[in-house]
Amino acid sequence: MQRRVVSLWFPRLASDRIMRRQPAMMPFALTLQLSNSDRLYCLNEQAEAQGLQRGMGLADARALCPGLQTMPADREADSRFLHLLARWAGRYCPWVGLEGDDGLVMDVTGSTHLFGGEEALLQTLQDRMMRAGLHVQLALADTRGAAWALAHFSEGPFFEGGGASGRLAEAGKSFDAIKGLPVVALRLEDKICTGLLRLGVRSIEDLYALPRATLTRRFGLTPLMRMDQALGHRNETISPLGEPAHYGVRMSLPEAIGLASDVMAVASKLLDRLCDKLVEQGCGVRVLQLTMRRMDLAASQVELRLARPMRQAARILPLFERSVNEVDAGFGIDMVRLEAVVIEPLVDEQLVTASVAGVGGHDDDGSGGSCQPLDDLITRLGSRIGLENIVRFVPADSHIPERSFSIQPAAWSAPAQEWPRCAAADSGSVSGAGQPRPLRLFPPEPLVLPYNKEEESISGRREPPAHFRWRRMALSIERARGPERIAPEWWWEDAAWRTGLRDYWWVETRQGRRLWLFHTPQNRLSHFSSWFVQGEFA
């Protein structure tokens, strides 16, 4: 049986993906940063009608078309969309593969009669793509190379009234179909194409007429290999996309069970099978769903959300126990199914033996052994109150007290290996990184001072006041050290720091309070308070 291959090329795949969700009859282009400059990556028809081209600089494009609408390109999303199209094309033949970043290739040998013939199949593909809002150029030939050449370089529509270009090469006549196309249609490198053009070789027919030995000595084996592949003299395989891994196992029981211990025993066997598959794929599970079907065909589901990707059955199984005990078995459970709903890849880490690492070693699944008890605890608490409600403090790279830490969900963040160290409160260092930081930090609270405007304006003192009131307490300062000046980070928009500089002081009061005060010099002569308390030492 003569082999038949269909090539589909989506010249505007990225822009069509956006326009399908947000249709707009205006010039639109996706941009990509190349060599420290934004360039046009994919354009719609209106943008090309304005004279814009792919690879043009964004500044030049806006000068030609002031009304151009742009958006950054998302190549990962484009790849996912192309994979979805490949899965959809599987309805026409079992062998569907990717052709670069913007095309598909289909081996339709023996399946075209199911759709009314080759011409009807191409017409169906074109119509469906047009209804989906995708621009496509497609062709059918004996070989992958010939179909690709026709899809990319054929001129004029094959079908009357068609909005996309297509070509249908008769069986056994691939050379007659592609001989008039330029040599670049053989998927040759630009360097080789330029050399051939300098010799006057413009079409595939001209290249075919050259002596093979002379062509090989000058340009290597690539031109002959591509030409032989296009003409069918050398086989070119099509690698179909593999089926996505399915992480689901189930067990049908000969007799119904109703005890929680029996359900846990079944779940243990299912977990062993599931975790073996996760180990093979190098992944860990984040969300598990345990489905128990009863004799009356009703089903009970238990969802387990883990604080870390795991693939150890011994660790995961006890986390199901509380939820399984609450399940109503009814007249009995005859089928149990376990599915990994959310999968994440696990990063390979170096294994450390227990004698070296102690409690903080790593186990064989690649997850940190020292965090196992904490992760299991977070998972148990998260099953009751929600994982997003369990947070942890993480140090941040900032000298601003309010920005020196961040609050992140514990399940989606790693604990800090080491917090920045600072000098103790009793140390003599009063500047730079050695300045002590309080144990308790809270929003700035103004001090109530005995106000003497004339004295302050004459002396201009910036030392902490000897007496003040804070939280309805009258306090007197016994000792004070400072100041430590902290300037605002100008690259952040923060209303709390628009007041400007702050001079921080460590003070010890006669009443036993050890406070962290700061003074705002720019507010010294205003009627607002210029002294605040922001923290308290232990």
C-alpha cells in the first residue's frame, strides 16, 4: 500500500490562539524579546496588511502602525495548544506527530477511505480549522518531506472558495508536485540555500539535475538526504505523541467490605502500585482522590491534599485514616479506586546516609527527610482547616523592617535554611548589620510626648525623649543606643515609607521595657508626632 502523509502548517498559531479568546478586528501582534530588544513574533492578518513582518523591531512597527496592539508571547502556552491539536487530530489517524513549533504531520495510510477519500479528508480538516478560528495550510503527498514542501510553499488555494492553501499530490508523483518549488522547500539550512542560489540552483528540479558526487563534495550529505526523503528514496519516520501517563489504579472486590481497616488494606495495595509508577516517572503526587463504590452504586470520595509531593506509600497511607473512618460504607463497598489528581516532578537530590546526616538525611524518594514529620503534620492540619490557611514566615532580602520577611503558604514554600543573624541586644554594636532587631515587630505606634516647640526648634535634638507615654503607660528612658538610619527603598511603592528617612534607637526604660523606637527627621517641626515604637525586645 502506498504511504500517504498529511502536513498541516499553522502560520499564525500563536496569534490565532489569542484571537480565539479575544476576537478583535485590529492590528495585533505578539512580541518576543531577542537580543535585548522586543521584536514581533506572530501577527494577525490586519497587522500584515499594514506592512508589518515577523522579526521586525517593536519600535519600528509602532512607527508604521500606531494603532498596533501587542502582547508578550507565551511559547509554553503555544506548545500546549499545539499538543491539544495533535490529540484532536488523532480522530483521523493513529499516527500524529509534531512538525516543529507550528505544525503537525499525520500518516493517513489506509484511513482516508473512512472520510470519503483524500480530497474529502483535506476539505474536512480545512473546514474544521477555519471554524475553530485557525489559519492553516495543508497538503497530502507520498512522503513527509513532499507534504511539508507543498504545505509551506504551494501558491494559491487548492479548493475553490477555500480560505487556506492546500495541495494534493497524486500517489507516486511527488516529484512532479514539488519540482517547481524553491530549494528551501527541502528543509535545508539558510547557508546551504544561499550557496545553491549563488550557483543558479533555484528549484528542486535544478537540484535534482546536478551530479550527486559534485553536490556532496560541495554541500555535504544534507541536500541529497533531504531530497531522497522528499522523493521517497529514503524513509523518514513519523514519531507519534505518546499517551499521557495515567495515574489511576482500582480494585474490584469479590465480596463487599465495610470495615475501615479493610478499606485501608485495599488502599495500601493500591498505593504500592501507584507509587511504583510515580517512581518510574520521576514524579510525586500532590492531590490524591480515593473513591469507594458501594453496593447500591453510590460512591464516596476522599480527597487528600499533601503539603509536599510524595511517592512513599508508607507515609501517605496513614494520612487517609481519619477520612476513611468517617465514610459510610452502607451495605458494603465492592470497588475502590485511587487516582493521583495533581502530579509534580520531583527534583533529584543527593542521598545522605543517616550516619552522616542524622535526622536531616534524605530518603530514597528524593524528598528531604528532615521535613517529613513537619510535612505530614501540615497535611493532617490542612485536611481540617485547608492547606492555604497554614502559613510560614520566610526571610526576604530587604533592610526595611516591614519587608525583611514574607508570609507564604507552608505547603507551597520551603522552610528557610538560615535566617539572617544580627547582634544581640546587649552588644555594643549600634550600626550596620550588627544593629539588634526586636523579637516582636508590629506596625509603628506614635508616642505621646510633652511638647515644647520652642525648645525643640532651637536645640534641634534628635535623641529619644526622656519621658513619653505609650499604650497608656508613662515611661522614662534609662539607656539608649543609636541611631541606625534606614532610608526607604525608592524602587518600591510603599505608602508607609513615603515619609522618608527613619532613625532607629534601642532604648531601655526604667519600668523594664526594652523598645525599638524610630524618629522621622522630616516631621520634626510639624504638628504630627515624629517618634514611634515599632518593636519590643525580649
